[in-house]
Amino acid sequence: MSLRAKLIWPILVFITAIFVASKGYTSYTAYQSSKHELVEQTRKLINNVSYSIKDALTTKNKRKAQTILADLLEQPNVSRVKLYDRANEPFVVLEGSGESAPVPNQNERSKLDALGYALSAKFLYVLEPIIHEGHVIGSIRVTLSHVPIINAQHSFLKDAGVLLLILAAGGIIFYITIDRIILRPLLDLNGAIQDVTFGNASHVQIRHHSKDELGEVIHAFNRMMTKLRKREKQRQHSLATLEQKRAFSEEVIESIQYALVITDNLGTIIHSNAATQHIFQKTPETLENANIRDLIKTKMPNELSQILSRCLECDDIHLQNIDNEQQLSLTTRRLSNHGYLLFAIQDITEIEEAMNRQRVAGRVFEASQDGLIVLNHKGVITMVNPAVTKLVGLEIDQLVGQSFIQTIRWRKLQEMMPSIIESIENYGVWQGEVIEQNHLGLLVPMFARVNRIVKCEDNGFYDLVIILTDLSNAKEMERLEYLAHHDALTGLANRSKFHLELEDLVQRSGYQRDEFAVLYLDLDGFKEINDTYGHDAGDEVLKRVADRLTSATRHSDLIARLSGDEFVMLVNPANQKVVTRIAEQLLENICAPIEYKGNELKVGVSIGVKLVGVNERDATRILKSADTAMYQAKKAGKGQAILMGCELQETV
């Protein structure tokens, strides 16, 4: 039963009890009062009539008695009047005009005799004796309607209804007042406590302005709820902060490229991050409850077992996984809870390979015969190798950290620096030959190559690597090789160079399926100039002829001086049209006059042309064919060119 029901029922019972008790007593009292009042009034009327009727009764004068009693009959509510004589016999009976009253029954008569009145269902009987000189000489019985009593009862009922309404209204007002002052705050307090009990106290606040004990309880509850909300807010904030930290920690752990593995002292994996799956190529299901010794199998498994059994803390232990030849770096830390061990495992296979390559590159850098200089974006030397110290005569510690231009004072390289920087910015590289003076004062030819190394695309800065190759030996070798294969007077290729090129071309023409030509040239009239003007004039003529031969041929063609005034040309590729054009141009250019010390010198040329087919393999025979064609041109009258075509397959 609810508190409201428990409160309503006592109020209803109390009101009912009050009403029934009060109205019951009042009703009874009013009834008795009305009855006695009516009896007394009737008795008074009877007594008033008794004085006048004594004579009529004594004298037995009925008419007079009727006249006297008629006044009594006319009284309100009187239905019958009976006059009894001394013998108690009816002397006069008067009936009213209203409802006929019944005769009293035995019970009612007994009451009349005992009390002097009796009450039936509708009538009141009043009996009053007539006393004369101390003796009863008769009696008067008046029968009257008890309408006044009924009217009194009706009036009482109306008053009772009004009282009932007043009590009901009072009860309602009392209930509402109690409900507002006590019950509703208690129910609100109960609801709030229920909300707190079931965890729905986020906005619980009871409004109550009374300053009584209940108000103090509610205010204390509100203060308690305010503190609880603050604590809950702090708790939620703490939980949110912890959740953020946990999520951040998990994100950090998952983003770490190291494999993080937590194991117990038996090596069973408790937790691992995503990098573990990547490094060991395992799925999360495979790693769950696996053993770390199954992931890392080394040549010395006891080392890992000792770390697990003793919970050892180690730093950067290098292990090799024999399953896939991984190079691993292992670091362990003991965790405080549950005796767990944290493994931080890094796959250093690529790092080790890079370090090996770096070590090799370092050795190459140190052992390189070329000078290597590294400059930063400010032009300061950051690295040099020993070969540079031999070139500049300074030690490495005297060069590193110094400005390149101020420390290495090479005039030619400094003059070219603006063009070098421009080429670097446009193309990323510059190369060229320079001749600088070394620390001994000797001129050293060098091939310099400058490369740009960009470290960061964002800032636009870059380093420079200068590679200096000492060409002293190379230049000497080049000079000797040039002398071995070139004619000292004309600068053309010599006989040895020509034969090497011809042999190589014959071999290549077979699989390249290209034709080429050999032009054999012999000067006409050179002997007369040599005899007439001397060897100096002859040398000058040979130089001029060499220049004219060079200007008349293509860059890919080879011109050689075989001996004296004999020259030979390799034209590749070639056909009859090409060699005809070249021969005509040579006849025209060589035959032009040559000015020498005021004299006009003239020479002619006879040319033998051999067009070589793809099936010809004998270089000596090819050259002999060109020589034969040249002699045929001389016999034909000089100043001519004779073409000898390709031989047939069967004549080779």
C-alpha cells in the first residue's frame, strides 16, 4: 500500500468516526429533545385545559367539555383528544380532520401508563391526569402527529449533510496540505532515492522551500546530490581522461614500428602490437597464446630461455632468426604486475645491410684514388678523403670545417665557380677538365665533377660533392697512345691505327650488314715540290692536304697517312653515290693551289676507291684492291678516281 493510501484511509476513518459519533449523539439528543419538548408542550396545553374542564367533568356536562376540548383539537398536529372520567372510561372523544390515528396497542398503553406518553410509528400519545382537590377525577389523552419530530430529524439530516461536506472539504484540504507539505516532498525524496539507487541521478534536484525538519532533510539530500554530481562529473572526467590516455597509449603502441610483446616467465605471449604481426608475418590468431621462442629461433636458444626464466632486463641484444635470417635487436624490461616481461624487438636486417653498405662506402671513400670533397649549403667542407690531402698538401683536420674557396685556392676552379653553381641549379651536375697547381707548384690536370645532393626538398638547401680525378697519368697515357696511332706531321691516323680500324670494320660489317668504302689517295706532283722547294715546303703541302681531306669528309670517317704522300680513307657507311660525291670533292679541294712563302704550289691526286660488300672478310685484300684502283687511276692520266665495286660471293 502506498504512502498516499496509508494517509487517505486514516483520514477517511477519522472523518467517518467523527461524523458518526458526533451526529449520532446529536441526532439522539435532538430526537429526545424534540420528543420531550413536544410532550411538554402538549402537557402544558392539557394542563391549561384541565382547569376549565374540571367543572364539566364533575357535572358530566359533555357539551361544555367538547367546547373546551375543541380548542385543544385546533392545536397544530393534534389528531384526537379523548377525555376519560374517574372510571377511566371515555367521556368525550374529538377527532381531527386529518389522518385518523390508530388506537394505541398494549405496549404503547403500558408506556402511557408508566411514562405518560408513548410514541408509535407516526403518532405521539400523551396522557395527563386531571386532579381536583388532590384526587384524580379523570384524564385527557391527546394523540398528535410526530411531524415536528420528523421535521427536526430532516433538519438534522440537512445539517449532517452540510457537516459531512464541511468535513469532506476539510479532509480534502487537510490531505492536500499534508500532501504538499509532507507527502509530496517525501515521495519526491523517495523517487530521488530510487533514481540514485538505479543510477539515474544525473539531474535529481528536489524543490522544497519549507524550513522544517523535512526541509532540512531535503536540503541535506540536495547538497548530497550536488556533491555526488560533482564527484560523478569528476569521475566521468577522470574516466574520459583515462580512456583518452588508454586510447592514446594503444595508438602509440600500435604505431610503434618495433614489435612489442608481453610474455609471462614461460614465454607465453599475453599481448602484442600490430608491428609484431608485420615483422614476424603472423596473424593475430597465430600470436594468441603462442610462445615467443616459436617466433625467435636462434642458434643459441638458451640465451632467450635465460632471459625468460630470470626476467632479465637487456638492451639491444642482436639476435639472428634462423628461420628467415632476420637480424633482430632485442630489448627487455620487467613489468611490475604479475611478473610479466616486455620485449621490444626491432627488425634491423635492412639497417645492418645499410650499415654494411655504409662501411663499404666509407672504405671506398677512404681508398678512392679520386679526391672527394663534400660541401654543405654554406660552402663549408664537411668531408674529404686522403686523396684530396695529396692534391692540396693539407691534412684532413685542416680542411674539414673550413670554407672551400678560402682554404683551397685554385684559381681556375674559383673562376669557374659561378658557371658551376648555375649548372648545378639548372641541371644538378657539372663536369669539366681543369688544370690547377698543387702544393709542390706542379700543374696537375684534373677532371672535376660536381653533383648536387638534396637533403630536404622543403628548405631548398643542398650539399655539393666534388670529385677530382688526377689526369696526370691518364694524359700521359693518352699522349703515348696518340703518338702510337697518329702521324706526327699531319695529326692524322697512322698506318697502325688504320689497320686496326679496318680489321674491326671488316668484322663488324658482316653482322651489321653495312657496306663501307676504302679510298686510297696518292698525290701527283708532290716529289717535284719536295725537290724544288725543299722538305719544309713538302711538309707544309702535306699539312694542307690533311686539312682539306678532313674538311671534305664526315666526322665518322677515318683519314690516315700511310707513308710519304699516300693517304687512305675509311668511309662508313657508304654506297656508290656517297663515295662518288666524296671523291669529286677531294679532287676539287686537293687540286686547289697552295700558298707557301709567296709561291703558288700545286699538287694533284689519284684516287682508288674500293666499295666493300658485306661478304668480304680479308682486310689486306680490300686495301690491295683500293691500291690497285689508285694505280689504275694514275695510269689513266692522274687526277682521276677509279671505283672498284663489290666482289661476288663466289670470288671471295
